[in-house]
Amino acid sequence: GGAINTNSTLGSSNFDGSIQSTAKVNATAGFSIVTYTGTSASTATIGHGLGVTPNVIIVRERDNTSQWAYFQTQLGFGSKLNLDLTDAVGGSSLMNQTAPTSTVFTVKNTGSGDVLNNGGLFIAYCFSEVAGYSKFGKYTGNGSSDGPFVFTNFTPRWILMKCTGATGNWVLIDTERPSGGNFVNYNTLSPNLNSAENSSGGVTNDILSNGFKLRGATDRNINGQQHIYLAFAESPFKNARAR
């Protein structure tokens, strides 16, 4: 219906979905930033530009009061979390119970305006897993100082975790902010809170050359509960060395 916009700053027009989107894509990193304008349709598909199926999609309406709708493969795309809330995972029709494909993801107008409403301006952050660079998955907490080990096949630099079956904060740690210079305790941030980082003790985790190990009965290691995580590598695509 028109010329493709190849502006490298703003992104390129994408016509893969039923709604034209604009996608800024880094396929090597498995990441795209997508903007689109909602219509009056009950459902729509949105082109994401990755060329592979995304594992994580985060959507928010930019010009209205709205939650950060968070979707991940391990939750199933008939369920969601909210990046700005502590609530447990819940059933959701926002993705029309439809898994994304290598070209598009599906959104549904439920009346809430979270992912589709007429004239709404939306942004979506789409992530696909890249070996040696990123790992997205889940684990079961045990509430113990000897917690589960999560294999990533690289040394994590940045980790975001959330319990899915119970209320609890999102927990974000990175190796740039160790507590007191100790690479076992980490200062934490929580996307759902507006508080300053926790610098009084932080979170105890082992960051290893091939993954991370949970320690302690906290929001990221609730006994018997499923948790999701996103991890990105300290030295992508190279041989990471343990500390």
C-alpha cells in the first residue's frame, strides 16, 4: 500500500500483520521495538520483524493509563503477568490465546485497551532467545539457602525474576551493582516498585560461568512455586570465565 520506510533511526514499516507496524530490529541480539496504532477490529496481528518466534513480549499503551502486559513462552500466551504489579500469573485473552509466529503476534480488544483499542498508540518489546547471549525460562523455588541452579550456558550479567504462582515482587539484579563489592550479594531493583534499590544486604545469588544459583527464601525462591527468569550474558558469544 506504500513505500517501505527504511529510516534506520525510526525503524522500518512492517506489513506482515493486519495492522501496519514500525519495527526497529536487532536480529543478532534477538530484540525488536515495535510501535503500532490500534483499530476497531476485535483482533489483529502485528509484525515484529525478528524473523524467528519471540519468547517474550511486553506491551503497553503509550497514550492512556494502562498496565505493562507481560507475556512469556513458559506462561503460555493465554496467560500474562504485569510488569508493574506483584500479582500472580492469570488467564488472559489479550493475545487471543494465540502463540506468536516468526513474523507476527496476535492482540485482542478486550475493552481494557491493554494491547488493542481504536486509535491507541502502543509499544511492544519483543525478545527471542539467542544461544550464548540470552536465556529465558522457569524454575521451581525451594525456599532454601541451597536453592535451585539455573543453567544458562553463559555467565549472566543481568537477571530478572518473578514468581508466577503467588504474589511477589519482580527481582532484578546485575553484576554491575554487587552489595558491598561482594559478588554473592546483589543490590536489587523491582520494576513494580518506585523504591530505591535494596543496598542493605541485597539478594544472595551465586553468579556462575554457566548460570546462577538461588539462595534464601525470598521473592525469587518461594518454596514450591514456579518462577520465570530472563538472563543476558556478561560476555556474549564468548567463553565466559567464572569469578
